[in-house]
Amino acid sequence: MWPPTEADAAEADFPADFALHEARLAILGLGLIGGSLALALRGQCAALLGADPDPEARALARASGALDAVAADPAAVLPNADVVVLAAPVRAILALLDTLPALHPGQAIVLDVGSTKAAITARMAALPPRFDPIGGHPMAGKEHGGFAHAEAPLFRDAPFVLTPLPRTTARARAFGLALARALGARPLWLDAATHDRHAAAISHLPYLLSLALTLATPPEAARIAGPGFRSTTRLASSPPRMMADILATNRRPVLEALHRFRSTLDALETALAARDAPALETLLAQGPPRRSALLSKR
């Protein structure tokens, strides 16, 4: 049955019949992720094309020398591509999926690298049969976006989640594996709903906590802020538009993650307010081993 939901699904089950070096690959969106893809894939494809509406992104992409052609309009590069990678913000990816049939006249594998998967794969399912869609999400990034911050090693040793649809062919699955390997990433097969629940817990909730801490901190306290404050508020610098798209398209899993967090925070507040030192110490003592156990699962 497809898709597999276990991280250790045997790669031998998937036909390795996709030659990345023969692909003519178009990246739509040349921000941090799209730009890093271009830099990492330089010289590994028959042609590497890019499109972005932002003049600065296009200028930086051209100056990098990573791409064979860069355009403002996807229609200028898509007819020459047999693989399309959607690397825009989530709601922009949804809009691109709606217009893709009119922009691309032929057959193509379509992979996205958006941060949420259920909404995107549902929209992918409506593509005409000449498109072969597969969802993807490299679990890598920075708090600052844009091609200026892109770098080829961004994906190295990071999980690259692949979320195939029921209609996804063996060739598209083989492309997903080939892409992850070319980036130095670790492919991980998950269904879209599982990905979104996990991403809410380990990525989207931490952003909201970082933002809340930043907004709740009195400005006068900043004079004594040290590395701990800087590290815990780092994610608050993430691009607001990107994060608004993520939260809007993963609302229910994020709300569930917030509920779990609030329950833990309430327990801490209750123990502290009641001066219940044993209860507080019990909760605090769970932190180090729990964190070690979580990180050991990577």
C-alpha cells in the first residue's frame, strides 16, 4: 500500500530509474530554499532554470551562475522543463498549482518544498494526468529568507520529507530520492497528515513560542539579554508572510500543539504559584532526559 508511513521504508522497494543529470529542472521561487536548491544542484542537471517575481532575487540568482536561465514569468521557463519544483510560500504554491496547466504545455514531474503538505497535496491531486506530482519538505532553513542567505550546504544531513499522492508514479518517487541524495539530505517517507502534525510540534509551535516570548519581553530587560535569550527568540525573526501562510494552512495541527504546550505550561504555573517545590522540581527534572531522548530520534 502507498504511501509508506515509516521513516525506515526500504529504498530498494522504489525503482531507481530517474537520472537527475538528464533532467531539465525549473525552480519557481528563488528565496532561501529555492536559491539553496539552485546552488546545491549546480552542475547536477541537464538544465537548471529559475523564475521569481522579485528583481533582487533574479539579480542574485543570475550573479550566482547556478542557473542556465532566470525569468520573472514562470511561463518563460516552464515549457523547457520536465521537472518543476515549487519553492514559493505555501499559498503562492497553491496559486501556482492552479495556473500550472496553462503555463506548462507538456508532461512534468511536479514537486513542492512547502512547509505544510495536506493542502498542497490535495491541490496537486487536481492536476491533469500529464503531471506527476509528489510533495516534499526539506527540514532545513534559517530565520532570514531570500537568495542572499541561500547556501548549497543548507540541506546536508537534514531530513527531506517526501509525501507521495496515490497517483504518484514510481518515477516521481525515484526523482524524490535522487533529489534528496543530490542535496546530501536524508529522505523520509511520510503521509501528508503525519508530516503536518509533526511539523506543527517541532517547527510551527516553536516559532509561535519564540514570537510570544519576544512580544512579552519588556524592552528595558534587553540590556541584560544573553545567548539564551538570543537563541530562544531567533525564530521570531522568520519572514512574517511565510509564517502566516504556514499557520493558515496547518491551523488544526498547530492548535493541537498549542493545547499540549498550554497544558504543560499550566502545570508549571500551578506548581510555582502554589510554592509546590517538589512538583516543580519533578517537572524540571523531566527536561534533560526528555530532550536527549527527542534528539536521539533524529
